[in-house]
Amino acid sequence: MKHFELTKKMLSMGGVFYPTGYAFIMFPDAEDAKQVAHELEVGSDGVMLLTPEDIIADLSRADGHSDVYLPRVGTEGATVHKYVDLAREGHHALMIPVPNKDATERIMEVVRKVPFSYAQKYHSLAIEDLE
């Protein structure tokens, strides 16, 4: 499992968190997030764990480094706002590469074994709710 590091590739042209090709899944329990990450690591070394502190510090900011907060308009901003709200309640997240629909379903089969609070997949032009 890799530690999360915000990169410019994970931002939209407007500077909003938008990691195309990844699923972003939040869990109320840190141990459940770690368990899922451990199961998924077998097939991918790209699984990243985000603590509530990571989410609040990195995703709530426009560029991950400044004190300028993201605007609360549009889908991307609203989604990030949801992540930050859940992080303030102590939720952890996994960011998982999902190259195709089959990979998404395999990942969600593992995720569904435990309670999760929010799951999104980032496509080039859309954010998909995962259930």
C-alpha cells in the first residue's frame, strides 16, 4: 500500500481534486479500509490509504499547498466537500486505480465485504457513484 501524495495529475484544470482513472472509497472504520487495501494489494501496488488528516489537509485546498479553499460549486467541489465532511467524522479513504469496468467490479466485490460510506469512480468526463 502506498501513502497518498497529491500530484498535479490528480487535479482538474481548475485545480479541483479529480483523479481520473481512480476509485475513491471512504470507510467509517480505519481497520476496514486497511483490510480492503490489503486484499486489493495482491492485484495492484497502486492502492493508496488516506487518513482523515490527509483528506482535510490535501483535498480541501485548491492546490494541496496553499490556504485557498476550493470553491463549493459544481460536482467536483461538492464531491470534495463530502470527502472532507466525512474525514472530519473520522472516515478514512482508499484511492484505487481502476483501468476498466471489470476491475471496478472486482474492487467493489472486496469493498462490499465491509461497511463503506461513499464511493466514486473518476472517468475523463464524469464521476460515477459506486454501490
